[in-house]
Amino acid sequence: MPSWDPNQYLKFADHRLRPALDLMAQVALEAPRRIYDLGCGPGNITRMLSERWPEAAVTGVDSSADMLARARIEAPTIVFEQADIARWSPPAPADLIFTNATLHWLDDHAALLPRLAAQLAPGGVLAIQMPDNRTSPSHLLMDDAAATGPWHTKLARLRPVYGAMQSPDAYYRMLAPVTRQLDIWETTYLHVLEGDNPVVEWTKGTALRPYLDALEDPERGAFLAAYATRIAAAYPKQPDGRTLLPFKRLFIVAQA
């Protein structure tokens, strides 16, 4: 997993929040008792889960100590724990496992997702949202910039950001045999961003992190400049000075 900067990630908090709220709106549980937010990050979504179901015991789980430190400030009454989600399991069956923009960082979804579904109590829900921009310029141009500079050997070893992502029908085949009800859909959001080359600022908080972590200055700065030049051409400003970022996300709601 890459290193995480909560401040960089939260620069676009409103935009990043909307898919989580859209996912939460499709969870039709009235009174879950045990809720886990896997990949809780800075805790803003964990807090909203607690506000929606105030009687539930809500736990945020993340591998990043920096994110968890921010989460404990964001939601001081919620329990947060540091754990590797790929190996995590709850102490008792969960009524809701909620994971927003996290699982695409993990490998072997064919094993991971059924294992998470197996942690549910009867009638429990596994709610997943994953970005899927494998064919978007914002992500293709990372690899293009990585392959064309003196840093290419170091960056060639990186795991592809969406290396584990599968098609919607593949996720159906993974989860249909182990769940009672399954809903899968995709949505493309059109984010209207402010600022100078804001798509770079967006990806610096997420997909660009492994590339930046793998380099030291001055190579890191040179790579970032090469990427920024490409992004500025691919995402030009609109006549009103804003920049449009289409962003596709995959949603899964599975009930045990």
C-alpha cells in the first residue's frame, strides 16, 4: 500500500464523499448492530455511518497510521484499529461491512470478496465502492510518464493501481454463489474542479502516491512535472476556468 497524506486526500473531500453517500443510500438495513468501515481513511465517512445508525457499534479499519490519527480527531467517539484488510476479520459476524475506494488497492479479489462476504451475519450487507479508471487519461498518462524518463526502471516494478480490478460480471460470479441478494452497477461522475491543473492535485492524493513514493527528489519532481504537462493537455480548462474530470466507479451491494 502507498503512503497516505490525509491533507492531500481531503483537498477534494466533497467530490470523494459523494460516491460513499450514494453507496450508503443503497444499504437497506434498519438497525445493524456491528458496522465496519474498511479503509476508513481520515474517518469522515466512518462518522457518517455512525450518525446514520447511532445505535450501532461502528469500527473504522485502516492500514495507515497517518490516516487513523486524522480519523481519531475527526470522530473521537468511534473505535479505530490499524489492520491489513487483506487479512482482517471481525471478532463476531458483521451486520455491515462498508468499504469505499479501498479494495482496488488489494490483490486477488476472487478470494478477498467472498472471504469478506463470509464475515457477515445472516441478513448482513457487504457494500463496496471502487474507482475504475484503467482507461482514463488521468491514469494512463502516469504509466506514459513513468516509461519515458530516467526513472523508468524504478517505476516499472510498481503494482498497477487497478491491477486487481475485474468486470462487473466477474464480480457477479465471485459473489452470487455466497450471497442471497446482489446488486452491481457503475457510475461515471463528472467532477468540476477548481484551480491550476487540478487533476494532478486529485491523483496526488490517490493513484499517483505509489509513483511519488518510489522516487526521491530531484527525480520525483521531474516525474511529477512530466506527468503534469501531459495532464494539462488531456484535461484543458473550460471557458469558465474550471476543469472537468470524468471518473468511473463500480458499486457492489451484497446481502448474506
